[in-house]
Amino acid sequence: MVEKQLSKLNLETFFPDSGFYPSPIAWEDQVFYFIMLDRFSDDKEIGYKDIDGNRVPANSTHTTPMFTNQDTGNAIATPDNAERWREAGVKFVGGNLRGLKSKIGYLKRLGVTSIWISPIFKQVNFQETYHGYGIQNFLEIDPHFGTREDLQELVKTAHANGIYVILDIILNHTGNIFSYDPNRQPNYKDKDGNFDPRWDGNLYPVQGFNDQFGFPTIPFQKTDPNNPSTWPDKNAAVWPVELQDPSFYTQKGKINNWDYDPEYLEGDFSDLKDVNHGQGNLDNYSPSAALKYLCQAYKFWIAYADIDGLRIDTVKHMEIGATRFFTSVIHEFTQSIGKENFFLVGEITGGRKRAFITLEETGLNAALGIDDIPDKLEYMIKGYRNPKDYFSLFRNSELVNKESHIWFRDKVVTMFDDHDQVRKGENKARFCADLYSEKVLFNALALNAMTLGIPCIYYGTEQCFDGSGNNDRYLREAMFGGKFGAFRSRGVHFFNEDNWVYQELANILQIRREKKVLRRGRQYLRQISGDGQNFGLPEMIGNQIRAVIPWSRILSEKEMLLAINTDYTQMQTAWVTIDNDLHNKGDILKCIYSTDPEQLGEHVPVETKNGKSVWIAVPAHGFVIYE
């Protein structure tokens, strides 16, 4: 039964007899994997490996074969087919919780230890909000994705395999639950003459709550929670019933200027309706009843499904006081049930300064969405950014008054591919969309995994997905195929553990698990030299860099040296500076990983050059680790 009323919930009835799954000691030890649920798995694939590593055979319910190169473009062979493929990308395509559960083995063998799942709660009936950000019922799983029981089983399976579960949630807004009245504001129109209620600081008249077909037929008034006979249909308005209160919504129209205060705080995200969280400054914030109800709803999901963390959407568009209130409520609740290090990560779009201030003032555990990190990571790997531009992001003591390894180590979730690519504007593209970039994709994954921050992999990146276009849909290919598969395909899946990138990423993530210094150590971009006399940081010559880019991770008395080669075609060599005090002349560093297997076990002696240095060779578009 799905409850319709928060006041009827007794959270203690959902507490497991055996206790809740404990939090990790350190979240920086984890490797995240971001899943857009509708696009991941529909549990119909064949030929992939199950949790125990056995190939899944074809049967009446498992019919989708694995992708081969010959399947590339099979969905766009004619203009009509191409149009159908594109249109499929803006609708639900069939991924669900059971499918995700069936791929826990795939994720575990890759080295994933925490899955971040896009919103799974019930969406408005009349729109194809497959992404999950248009919630109509905060206490129900959307039927496209499965049931509450499916979520419980997924979490149990993940925990049994050492994987934490992070749910993506929304506090800032609901789905398109009511309609503004065009008859009372006839002058608000877009260029095509359609009603366009944009924010102007004033309240907009509202026609009514939307019914299950999207028509505003339900009076826009507070519903009596004690009189169920007056309640609307479960697929109409918004649920739980306590949220059916007009005063809970700002009613000021959609945001046009995304950086203007208070517009970006009060306005709607397109037709997603902004929630009124309360009022007051940071130290005297008075939360609204709406915010308190949302807190209670998310406490329910934590208790019911034994969730390990929450990713909070659009934190930038919430008052700092509202975010701090929610953070405090959730941290207190999770500590009371034994989840001592429950993870709250906020999507804080913009620069590092905004992220740092938000974390400091709200108590969030970490930030994601910091735009300059993925940009500099991606284009340094491709040879078009100076390495110091990337590594300096983690040495910003002047900006945040913190040493880099103290703040960034566990306060930022880092990734380069993602589901909306805001940083690229209208030119949305996965890493592999650029010509020949598949050659250096593994280097990008290695850099993300082996530098500061909590690394996150966007689903499909490990299979070299190359989506691009002027719409978010092209970044959200279906991993299971369906009508909107990757590489412009349909009807084939991509859970291929024989893919070279998948295998090599699994290898280095295993090394990361074994070497604490790679998870928690300080980080230094290292100087290089071609002659052993003239040293300097690697940098672009002209408009690009094709060279060895080395860095060290140091924890206590332990140093590990890592390096990538941004030259796509040739091996590069260099003298690389290492810590002068941790090494003596004649000491040996051993190669424990290389994209060229012949280098494994190779020893390089420490020389007295620029303090201490070693001479290393890095394969073309390759990656090495020495200790």
C-alpha cells in the first residue's frame, strides 16, 4: 500500500530488525557510478554476466543481444528511422529497478562501490519526464521504474555486494502539478504567441491543480487532510495530501535569467513548480511546512529502503537556510538510526567559490556540478589545457583558505561526462564525441580516479558512448538498447565486460582499493625534463600539449608516481621530479601498472636531479603507476 498522508507514517515500523547498513568510514574511498535509471537496464539482455559471473542465456524474457560494431547506426538507416530514434530519446524507454539489480555484478567487477540513481519517484502522468525530475508523488515509485519492493531488493543486493546506494532527490520544485491562468495574464506570450508566464517578481493567477491528463480541473485550494472523500485522484495534483496547499508554491512563473537574484531562487524550472521553503537569513531561517513535509518524505525513503545517501538537485536555486535546515534534519535522523556518515551531496552549479561557501554554511558533505573541473580535465587529456590549470583547481588555498588535500579530498564529487553538460551550452557532447578521443578516454577515467575528489563515472562512459547534439537526450543513450541505443542503434545492449576500457578501468580501480595513498594522499603536479638539467611543469607549446603529465600522491611516508601521455601516437619519456626527502639516490620505483603490459615490473632508479628524479616512459595515449 502507498500511503497518501505523511501524518499516518510511523517511520519506526520500517526499521529493519537487523539494523541499518552502516556508512563507510570515508566517502573519498568510494567510486561512484551515476545511472539515469530509464536508460540503464530493462532486465531483458542476454549474453552479459550475472552477479556470479555466469553468462545469461536467452529465454522468453531475456532476448536483447550484445552490441557489435556492425550494429552502429542500425536505428538511423533511413530518415524516417532516424526521426523515430531521435523522438524515442525524449520519452520513457524502459529502464527499471529490476534491470539495475541484475547488473550489480557488472558494476562490482568494474570497481564501483556506490551507485547514484536518478530520481525514481512518481512523475506526472501526462508528461514523459523519464529523467525523474518532475515529481507528482513523493511517497511512490514511478511505475515505469518498478515498485517499492523492487527498490528494497535492489538496495539489499547492492549492500550484499559492498555497494552503497545514493538516491537523487528534489527539494527545489515539484513536477508540473498546476497551471497558470492565461486568461488573466493575456500579455505574457512567447515569440510564437503562446502563453509564457515568465518571472517578473509578481504572483501569477493559477487556474487549478492539474488532473491526470494535465488539465487544471482541480480547485487550487488547500485539501482537507482529514476528509479523504474530498481528495483528488492519486494521479492528479500532488501527493502526499499535505502538499496540496497553494501557499507551498511561489507561483511566480519560470526563470528566464538563471543568475539574477531573487529570480533564480523564486522562479520555476520551465514548467516544474518552485516550492516555497520558508523565509529569513541563514541564522534565523524559518522553514515552511512544505519543507518540513519534504524532510519527512525523504526520511521515509531512508528508513524504508536503507538508503546510504542523497544527491540534492539544484541546490543553487534554494535559499541557503533551507538547505541547511534539510541537511541538519537528515543528518540528525540518520545518526539516530546508526548511519553515522550518511552522505549528502549537493548539485552546486558554478565555480568553486560558490561551492565552498555553500558547503561551509549548510553542512552538506560534498558538492558536484563545479563546472571548471570537468572542462579542464577533459581538455587537458585531449591536449588543449595546461596541466597546471587542472591541478591548480585542487590547490586553491587563497580562494577557500584551506590546503587542497584538506578540502577537496572528500568534498567534491568529480566527473567529466554527465546527463546535461551545462558547461557546453548547446553543443552537448560526451567525451568520446570528438574524433579519435576514444584513444584517450581511459586516461580521462584514470585521471579522475587517481586525483583528488570522489570519482564518479557516468553510465556508458566505460563503453565509450559518444552521444552529442543540441539536446540532453543525446547524452542519455539507453545502455540496454531499446528504441534509443548508443551509437545510433536500437535493440542491442552494451554490458560488455570484454571492452578494453572497462577491463583497464577495473584494473586500476582495484589498485586504488589496495593503495590508501591513491584515495587519501596529498597531490602534486610534478616537474619534467628532457635532459635531466632543465626542469619545469609540463605545459602547452602553442595551442596544445603532447607530453608526459606526471603527478604524485603522498600519504605520510608513502609516495606513488602516476603519469599520462597526451600524445596520441608516440611514446613520450621524461625525467620526473619526486619528493626529495622520501627517497635516496639508488632507491627503486617499480611499475605496478601500465597500458603497455611489457612495462609491468620495470624498475627505475632514483637519481639526484632537481632534488630527486626518475626517468620514465609512458606509452602513446597511455597511463602508468610507479611505487
